[in-house]
Amino acid sequence: MSTDRAGAAAALAARVRAVEDAAAQPAGLDRLAVAVRGCRACPELAATRTQVVPGVTPRAARIVLVGEAPGAQEDASGLPFVGRSGQLLDVLLAEAGIARERVAVLNTLKCRPPGNRAPSRTETATCRPWSTRQLALLDPAVVVALGLSATRWFLGPTSLAAVRGRVHERDGWRVLPTYHPSAALRFGPAGEPRRLLLADLRDAARLADQGS
Ligand code: URA
């Protein structure tokens, strides 16, 4: 490894350790959210965001939905999935018979990448301890990974086609990979992504009922 790459790897490891330490301290989800909001570990994201989006974490949640990163409307409101994808998600959750208070909603990245670019690997690694700790405190019956980024966050390099439609056990979580609502929007109301996302949410509801 070159000296530059070794230096960058060491700097990233130190950043991740600092976030791990910060995420380990708060006693509960509300205090953890306060700590997430104060995070400045990714300099570009801290400089360009309007608000940090820690997620929504109702105590009674048995299902955790995990998306990729906040978009413009989430950045403005501080809440996850409030834009067009979020509105479709609300419709599909209702169709699947899942009450909002049973669902926590997180993103793998808590800040909006400028211009909605894809999160970098460094940003995703740095932010990871926040969601890991939220999952530990929520202790859900099932986690639904929305889209490829969230799926890879849990399962590592893979494609959605390879893993969708099955439950995967990872780090003690039951993970159900599925389409992101933005794919369902892109392919329209009669498209496969919408149909399969709804079917997967129904599966998640069934698993949550079995597991509680
Ligand atoms: N897309 C995501 O992945 N997360 C959001 O919060 C909004 C859109």
C-alpha cells in the first residue's frame, strides 16, 4: 500500500472509531439522535447539509426500514422519506397493513450528499456506527433494506436480483432486501418494483407478527 493510501486508511479508521465511541455513549434512541445531529465527521456533508436526518424510531417498532440517504426534502425537514419516495412508501405501508408506529425508518447515511450524488464509501463507513447502534437499541423483528445501497450495507457486494425474495441473517438481524420506492416510482404503478416492494412489505409484516 502506498504511503498516501495507508495514511487515508488510518485517518478513516480513526474517524470510524470516533463515531463508534460517540454512538456507544447515549443511553437511548432520543439521546442518540441528539448525538447524530451533532456529528461533523464527514467535513463536506457537515458543510453542505441543512439538517442531519437521524431517522424516526418509535419505541414499538418491530420493523426497521433502511434507505440510502436523505434527499432535498429530507435535508430541509430533518425527517426521512418525506419526498415522493416517502409518499409512495406511506401508501405501500398502508396497503401492506403496517401501521406507521410499528415502523422505524433509517438511512445508511444521515446527511444529504450534495446534489444527491451517491454516498462515498468513506462516508458510508464513517456513518455506519450510528445506524448499527440504532438497530441494537431498536432490536427489530425484521429489517427491510430498501434498494441496492441499503442491501449492500447489510450483505456486502451483491445485486438485488441475487438476494431479493429471501430473508438473510446478518449480525443477528433478519434482513429482507427489496426495491427502493424510487425504483417503484420510476417503473410506474404497474411495474414489477412496486409489486415486489409491496409483496416484501407484506412479508415483513408477517415476520414481525411471528417474531413478536
Ligand atoms: N431516499 C432515501 O433513501 N432516503 C430518504 O430518506 C429519502 C429518499
